[in-house]
Amino acid sequence: MAENSILCSVSSLILSIFILFCCLFGHCNSVEQLGGYDTFTISSFKYPETQIRPFDMRYIRVDLPPWFSSMSIALKSSVNLDIKSAEKVPKSVLPMICFRDGSLPLPDVSSTSLEVALSNRSLDGKQVLQNMEQCYPVPRNMTMKLTNEQISARVLYFGLFNGVGPTRTQSKMIVRNRAYSFAANISVEGCTTPTMQGQYCNQTIELLSCARSGNSSGNGSVSGFFNQSMVLCRNNFETSCHGDGEMKIYSFEILRITESLTISVQNLRLRPLDSIGNSSRIYLMCFARYGAMPLATLHDYSGDLNQSPLVIRFPKVGQWYVSILAFHLAKEIGGALSNVSKVCYSLEVQELECPLGKAGPNCSSERYMLQTVLRKYSTPFESYYLPDGGDVISDAANFHLGPLLSNYSVGGLDTWTYFLLDVPRGAAGGNLHVRLTSDRKMNYEIYARNGGLPSLINWDYYYVNKTSSSGDSVFFVLYNSSDEKVDFYILYVKEGIWNIALRHLNSTGDISDGQTTMSISLERCPKRCSYHGACKSALDASGLTSYSFCACDRNHGGFDCSIEIVSHQGHLWQSIALIASNAAAVLPAFWALRQKAFAEWVVYTVSGISSGLYHACDVGTWCVLSFGVLQFMDFWLSFMAVVSTFIYLTTIDEVFKRAIHTAVAILTALMAITKATRSSNIILVMGIGAFGLLVGWLIEFSTKYRSLSCSMDLCLNRLERWPRREWLQNLVNTVMKRFRWGFVLAGFIALAMAAISWNLESSQSYWIWHSVWHVAIYSSSFFFLCSKVITINSGNRTPTDANYQLTQQDSLSQGA
């Protein structure tokens, strides 16, 4: 026994080393032969430079037909993150690229660890293949090439995200994160000859010829219950000879739901024949893979066909590939069979099919093809599924399970019932919703699988009870399930045929579980965004796939808006802070009213009221008008309040003030209606206010120091006789006497606080710092208003008296 164990261990080790050597040698040989085989471009897409705003996303779909050889992706972005800085950036603001096979990635529900990709280097395709639902930080430059030896012929999606996590779908009061841009080139190459595949189209594929061979009465311990049909696929015996250590690849297609797939060899022999040749000492390794060429290091199933056939239970419908690697162990360990040059055999593939309407082991279970029923007035692909001719309860998508369940059981075994449904092309952005309800405790288990029948050992998603399900899968979400109710979603479901199986546990011998109904539907947003958001639809970059997503309210986030980000108490405090902080507008409004500056009083009063109403609507408390109108009023009147403060500091006549106010109202209205939330608007408003103040001072200077009664020559002579030093000193004295500089200093301090709070605002702390902004900006206006010294302008009396005296002189002279 010990010797046999040691021999088996040594044989397994030699087998593994030999297979690895063959694969490495074959790969290098393929690279050397590059260029000797014809390929053509199946598709080539160039995505122009596109900007992804904060918390936004873009999806790109790539179709890979069965005859493709390779797919190349070249991506260039404006992201400039190295490995150290990427690890420090929070996920909520980190640019990410995610891959998924067959459907759209959804990183908001993913709990897998992030793989960091270095900028300016190629992203290895093998890393992506380890987990097709993996996410990576967006590199500055990325090149990736996937071959049909690495990935199956299917649909591949990758998504670009500017931040991931629950807060990505949360509605934001303000967004200050950076946007980034990307451009991509995607090309798919194919082989010109169907029988030549591989990365360089240098692998010969032998297509097996298949034919239906009649009915079979079943096999195993239970037989003769239902007739089964068999499809037999074989190769040409004369061409099934290859040298020791060589690999040969075969292909065939499964067209219908199949119970089992058996791969075996017949007539195994060595050539040339040797008197001491023993075919039992030949290792005939078989590697089977669905949709792609199998390798010794990458396959779905494997086995030694010389020992026993390879049996695959419930294989998927579609193209299958089989690789055969033959070698003689005696030759490798120093045996005497050194003259063996070829191994010949006849490959046989048996597909065991059930009759129409039957499925499962021995074709003993019922199978139903569900009919798609489109919903009225719904978005594309939104539908529900019913058995053909099934009864619809009221106007819902439910159907009774009682008449449909399999009632056949052998020896008290559990019974299975299968439901087949089709998710159409382009509907990968939908969510499959499955519900079961009963008036008593249910005794069912649910298994779902794409492309093939599910079983206890082969499924994509399953539900046994509240504690045993596919809860660890990021695309399986369970809602409100109990002993009498099952409710779950398969998120962003893959396209194609889905098989949903009900396993009825035969624990009591009674198949009846009360009145049980089932509902299967394809919906856009799970659970209607939990009634905390709006469901929106969009198309991927190629325009071939429609997908939906939730836009949540201020307090919730997550892919279905079910995560409470802001509690009720927190929402209350945010509402009070953002609304009540506008009461600071009373300070400048009161001072303006006291100084009888009625225009400024109206601006400050209405600005504070409109800001409070806008933030009440923004936090979801109450909207007296539409959000757009309230936002315009808030920003426009805020801009007007800032500029009005500057204009108030001048002492020009009301005629000029009205003219400046009119011009400023037009400019600020244009700013508020076009991108009001731009940060640069603050600088523009300050600049407009400072310019208005400068214009007011120039008007004041020109009117104060010119005499209406003197001519131009007299004015020029007066300016020439006036010493420049004395003029400058008088100007400084006038400015110093014009303001109370203590209030000016307080105004600038409050303005600095407003600028600091503006820079500190973020999506999370917006309500705190924006409330401080309200208090600081209105306080600064109040201090600047108080800084102006109100004096009687005696300079205006002199010209008036002079004009009057001149008029008297003229009248006297005329009288004389």
C-alpha cells in the first residue's frame, strides 16, 4: 500500500510538471509563429474623450463572438495617481474601473478588496480573469489584451466610476470633487478560418459531427420512467492520432437543455504497435471548457479518459471545447516504450436530453418555459414571466404553484420543478425579482442558474432559508424573507436563458404547502429604490444595453437607497442649521432700514427669506416653489446682496446708484441662471462689487471737485495751481474720515471666515460650513454697512450758492 501511494504521488507530480511544460512550450511556439495566420478585425470602437463628473459612471459593452481570437483595450485618462497616493484616497472619491463577465459591474455592493494598478503600465488580463467582478483604480494609461484562451466568447462589460460606495447615489447639496476624462480604443480580432482558433489563429479545431441516436430509457438504479433522447458526437478515427505530449482540440455545440454530457474514448491504441505496448499505461488527459479553448491551467472540467469517462452533469447550452493531451508515463520515467510515436483513439461525446416539458435526474421533473409579458407604460425590457396559458391573479404577475409542481418522487426523494425564462439582449441592466408567498410555512428551496439547469452542486444563486443563501454574492439581495415569504433580487442579471428550480423537500410526505404563489419579473430598480429615491434609466456608451440606477434623496444611499446615511435626528439638525442661519440677514437689513436705504433693505430681506426657502427645499423639508426657481432666487439675490454692499459704501446720487443696480441685476441674473454653483462665481461677484465701488468713487470725485460755473480753462488752471502733495493728502484724509475702520476690520475678518468656510465645504460637512457661511457673509455685510460715516455733504452747497449768486449778477446786469 505504501509503495502504491508513493508511486501515485510520483506519477501525479510528473504529470503536473509535464502538463505545465507542454503549456509553456506551446505558448512560446505560438508567439514565434505570429504573423503566419490570417486574422481580421471584427469590430473596432474609438470612444472620444469623455468627462466623468463626481459620483458619475460610464459603462462600455464589448461583444465577443465565438470566432474571436483576441480583444485589445487601450485607455488613457487624466487621472494621475501612483500606488501610494491611490491607497490613501477614500473609495468615495477614487476613480475606479470595474470588469464583469456577462453583465454590468456594480461596485457599490462589492465587498472584495481593491487591487491597485500602477499608473503608466499595462494591466495584466490574468488579474482580471481571477475575478471578473473586480475593480481597480483608474490608471493614467492602460493596455490590456485578452485572448480566447483566457476568456470565453461572451459579452464583457467594464465600467468607469468617479467614486464608489453608498454615498455615490446619495443626492448631494454641493459637489466639490474633481471630474476626470478618459478616451478608449477597443478592438476585437477574429480568425478567418472557423477551424483555426487561438490567440494567433494557429490552433486547429476539429469539429465533431453530431447526430441524434434515438431514445434511451434512462440509466442508473431508476430506469424506464421517461424516454430520453441521445445526441452522439464523434470524430474521424483516422485523424485522431497525435504524438506523445501533443494536444488536440475538439469542438461541439449543445443546442438544448441537457441532463448530462459524457466524454469518452474508444479503440485506444499505440502506433506503431509494440509487442509490449500497454494502453492502460497511457495518460489521456481531457480538459473541457464552456465557450473558450481549454488549457491545462485554465479549464472547467478535467479527467483521465483512459481511466473513466468524463461526466458533466447539467452542462450549459452553447459551444463547448475539449482538449486531449496524451502521453505515456513509462516513457517519461525511463520505460522501454521509447518507440511509441502516436496515440490513436476515437472520441465520443454523448448528450442525454429529456423530452419536451421534462428535466432533472432521469427526466422525472416538470419543466416550464415561461412567457414574457411586457408591462404597460414601462421602460424598455420591464416585464414579468408567466407559464404559457397560466392564470394571472388580478392584474399582478403571480401564478399558483400547486398545479405546476412535479408530483413524481422515488423512494421519498425530494422533487424538483424547473422554470425557464429568457432575459433578452440589451437587458443586462435590469434586475430579476423572484418572490414566493404562502399562507403557511413553506418547504421550498430555490436555485437559479444561467445557461443550464441548476442542481445542489451547480448553481449561480440559491436560497434555502433566511440563514442559508447566496448572501455572500454581491449580486444577490434578499428582502423581507420569512417562513411564509421569499423575496430576492438578482442584480444586473446576465442575458440569456435562466433556469429557476424549486426543490420541494419531501419531509412529511405531503406535497401540498397550502396556497403558494410565485412571481418572477424583470424590473429596473430593486424595490423601487426603497421609496427613498427616483429610478433613472440610461444607455451604455455603445447604445446597446439599457440599465437603470437609483438617484437617492439627501438622507439615503446605496444601489437601492436602502442605506440610511443621515439619521432622522441628523436631518433635523441639518435643516435647522441651514434654514435658521439665514436669520443673520436681519443684521444688514435692519441697518439699511435705519439708514433709509430702502433698496438695500429689500435686497437683504428677500435674500435671507429666499435662501431659507431654498435650503428648506434642498434638505427635503418643504418646497414652496420648484427647486429650480428657488435655487435661482437664492443665488441671484445673494449675488445682489454682495454687490449692493459695495455700492452702498459710495456717496453718489441715487440716479447713478439706480443705473449701477440695473446693470448689476442683469449680470448677476445671467450668472445665476447659467451654472450658478460654480466656485468662480464668488470671485466674479466680488470683482463686480469692487468695480462698482470704484466707479462710484470716480463719479463722486468728478462731481465733487469740479465747479459748474467755471469754464474748462479755469478748471485746468485751478488743478495746476493745486499742489499734488496737498491733493493726495486731502484724498487720504477724506478716505480715512469716510469709514469707521474698526467696523472695516471686523467686516474683513467676517469675510475671511466666509471664504474659509466655503473652502472647507464638502459633501459630508456641507451643512455645517454652509451655515457658518450664511452667518459670516451677512455679518460682513452688516459690519461694512456700519463702517460708512454718514455726513452732510457741504461740498454740494457751494456750487449751488455760486450758481445762485451768478444768476443774481446776470439778472442785475440785464436789468441795468
